[in-house]
Amino acid sequence: MIERVYFSQDDEILAEADLELGAVAVGADESAQIVLPPQRCVGPLCKVELSIDGSVHVASAGNSLVFDPAGQGKHRQRLDHGTFVRVGGPTGIMVTRLRHRERPAPSVRNPRVQAAPTEGSPDVVSPIGPLMSLEVESGGLHWRHDLDPALGAIVGRGEPLDPAMPFIDLGHHWVSREHAAVYWRDGGFWLSDLGGKHRVAVNGRRIERGGAVEIKTGDLIHVPARPGCPTLLFSDRQKAIANPRGDPVRSLLLGRSAGIREVHRLILKLGPQKITVVILGETGTGKELAARAIHMVSAPDRPFIAINCGSIPQSLLQSELFGYVKGAFTGATHDKPGPFELAAGGTVFLDEIGEISEAVQVSLLRVIQERQVTRVGSTKPIPIHSRIVTGTHRPLAQMVKKGGIRQDFYQRLNVGEIFMPALRERPEDIPLLAESWLAKKNPAKQLSAGALALLAKQPWKDGNVRQLQNVVERSAALADGDVLEASDLVILTEGDKEALRRQEEEERAKLPLRQIGDVRALEKELVRQTVERCRRNLAEAARELGVADSTLRSRCKAWGI
């Protein structure tokens, strides 16, 4: 959806802009995203904000005030379609919101992508596309183009002059018909300005009209170089660059499969409504990330508090959830607020909600219904304004039938429901996830096409996305070369681990004593490197090595690590 606003004074339009989600600054300062003539206003004037629910507000900045149609001065005013508000006094700037419309779906015309490498040609194709890709963000929409380096692409609006040329339609009114070109030359990728009305910028620096610059992985391209216009994130190493900036939902939950797109849709739909949401899914599918995405949509400037109900003894869970007062029990030497109070308008995520006892269910049901909490040892209820999101890997509906979950408690939790798909149900997302983690953790290395294909074939039954992440990070740490081949991947199920332990014990029994010492030295060095890479966080190092925390601690103590 596009929301266009006009800024005028004395019946003269000073500026007009299509709003994106979020707030934009308006004023005479060069730092403002919408710059007005300095002789018409002084300094920062106002901020115009488009919310995810489609509402537009004008807020004062600096010493300015916003005057509604009735002439009342305020610091913030809603701007409806066709309504005029004034900012900055009797002769100030008039702001009008005229219309809204749906942006047409972006498209690529004639994307002549090489389907497979020909004999004798460089291998430019992988399971996630060719070597050149552009992540595009325009008008709240995000999409990706994988292009053949031999052909390049024209970036513009509408229809290309040459129908045979790969063309990326940005669909923005400030973009010229043919605004820029991306292509391969002299062993590198280049971006050319094609002489459009507004110039192109790379990483904030404008290109001369008709000029060209070489671009590298991670370069941010603005077409054109004006606030609110489309941005393109460039990649040239098959790295699955994370989704474009400014979209917390897609940045937290990577993927383009139908299942994950449905999760994105539900979060954007349910997030602003402040209702209770339960997130279902197997272990390791990303339930906490989904809860964080809901929080970023609804209250990003407020606290997010996550509580794992399965890791806290049931006898202590009520005091951990609701807080307590001094003297409530032995050891309660001071008042302690619970997470519902500490969130203060933010989000409380209760993970593994299916593990709590019936007594805690009753207490929590009261909190959800009455929106107030009573600390342990107190009789005074405290109003709460935080949102409650829960998660579990257990089938709650079946637990209701078996008596493990109260029916009324389940109904209160299940106002909104999001199901996180298992990784085996979204194999097309595996290359994107794997390369994103590798780019963050070990950017000097990359995965070969064979390694990506092997990862995509795995069932990932033990830990889903979390298991994939561990495999990628562990394999990168152990591999010698910069390119991880299929043989470098450490993919172990619990059954594989047990079989490998037995095999190692049998082989160790056959080894001479000197060779056993060599294996121990290698194991010690591997542990030392992993602990240092994890910044001495033994729990994280244990997960990466695939061993129990207690085992790693005893080894570190014995080896003096």
C-alpha cells in the first residue's frame, strides 16, 4: 500500500512523497528525509509516520506544533484522506494526505537465467541461483532477483526499450523507464547510471549521470538517491544475504517457502492487534524468533522477555512468573516484580507452555482474563499492559482431551495461532538459511553446490533449523578449505553419534598408545578453539560440539582450558 502526502504553503506544493512503513523527518535540514525550501521553514518541522495498520500521523519536531482542522494545537495529529493539517504556526506548512493505492506486484521480464553450466563454462549456478543477485525493497515489498552475470539486467519502471533484455520493474514513480544497469566487466560487477532524471547512489554516494562504479557484495544501491525510493542489496558470491533492512519479520524469519510466507502473513496480521497468540511447532523451528517478530511489529520500543516454563521447577514457577513480596517465603529478602510487570507494555513470551501444572494454569488464566497480576505473598492486584505470546512443541488440542491442559486455559491461549513448519517441509529455504549463517559466522568460507544439495536432502528430525545451524557452523569450523564440500559436512543424528562412538572406541582399542595420545591432543585443540570462538560460553560451545555441558566442563577442567 502506498500513502501519498503533499506539503504546501500559499497554494504552492513544496514537496510530495510516497510513504513507506515507519516515520520520515520533514524540514529544511539536510538530514531530513523530505527536504523543504529553507526560506519556507526553519530547522526540523515535523515527522510523518505510516503505521502498519495504514494510519498516518503527523508529529511535531523541534519547536513546531501541529494544528488540526479545528485550529487546535497539538504535538501529534492523525491525517486522514483529504484532510489538511498545518504545522508551524498560522503561516506554516500545510500537510495533505490525498490517496492510497495498492502497489502492483513487482516483476522480472525475460530473466534469461542460465539453467545449467555448459561444458567448459564457469559454474555459475547453484541451488539458490546464479552468482549475481539483487535483494530489492520497494514500497513495503521485498523480493529477490537471481541473474546471469553474462547478461546483467536493466533496472527501471514499466517496460524495457529492448524486450529481450532482463528487466527489473521497481514500480516507483520516481524511477525512470531505464534508470540503471548491472553487468559484468573486466572481472567484476558494475552499476551504471543510464541518465535518469534522478541519479543513482551506492552506499550513500551518488554516481555521476551516465557514469559507472564497481559494486561489491553487501553494497546498498538507491534507485534513485531520494528518501523513500527503492533500495537494492547486491550479492555476487552465492551468499544468501539476509532480507533487506527495515523488515524485522523477514529479517528474523528467513525463507521464501509457502509455509514461512504464511507465517510472515499471520505475524503481520496478528501482530498489531495485541491479542494472545500461541506458536506451535517442533523443537528448533524458530518459535522464539516468531515471538520476537510479533513483538517487533507490535511494540518494538518496549521490552521483550522470554521465559522457558519447562526449565523452571513447577514449585518455583509461580514466583518466577508473577513476582513476590518480601517475606513471602524463605529467602524472599526483597520485593521482586515478575516479567509481566517488567515488560511494561512490551511482550512476555512463555515458551513450553504445555509443561506447566494445572495450578499454574489457573493462576495464568486469571492474569490473561483480568489483565492484572498478584505477586506471591501479596493480595494486591497489579494492572499489567504487556502482551502474552506462548509457544510449545506439544499438541495442545490433544492434551485438552487427555486432561493435561484445561479447556478454558487453552481457549484463552488460542485466540491467535501460528504454526511453524518443520524444516523438512521447506527444503527450498535450506540453502538460504545455511548461507546466511555462514556469511555471518565465517564470511571467508562458502558452501559448494554439492554441499547445499546434501543439506537440502536431510530430514533434520532432531533439531530442525537449530540442528541445521549447528551443522553449518561446526562444519565451517572443522573444514580446512574456503569452500565447504559435501564431504566436509558434519551431519550426525543421535543414532549416527552412537554408532560413531562405538566405532571410535573399537578403533581406539586397536591403536598404539602413541596414536591414542595424538587423537587426545587433536580433541583438546578442537575443544580449545571452539571455546575461544564461543567467547568462553561453555553452553554454546557444548551445543556446537554436540556434547553435554557437564562433559565439556569436565574436559575443560581436566585440560586446564
